[in-house]
Amino acid sequence: MRNAIGKNTAVKTELEAYSAHIKVVDMDVTNETSVKEAIDCILAETGKIDI
């Protein structure tokens, strides 16, 4: 989600409150570096990505 900490904070909070299995990370899908950083963040925390 772009701007997960900023204008989309309320949406992030609502999604994460819905389920302990939801993890929202800041990511701009138009920016390859941002996507790689998001993937690395998720893998470091969970060891896998489940979509």
C-alpha cells in the first residue's frame, strides 16, 4: 500500500485490526526498489509471502 504511514494510516490500521494475519507494508508498485524493499521486509518477518 502506498503511503501506509501517512494518508492511508487509517486504512492500514483497519486492515490490520481485521486479522492478525494481515500485514500492511508501504510499497509503490511503480517503483522497483520499493517493491523489492517490501518483499524483503515481509520475508524477514515471516519467511514467506502468502497472497
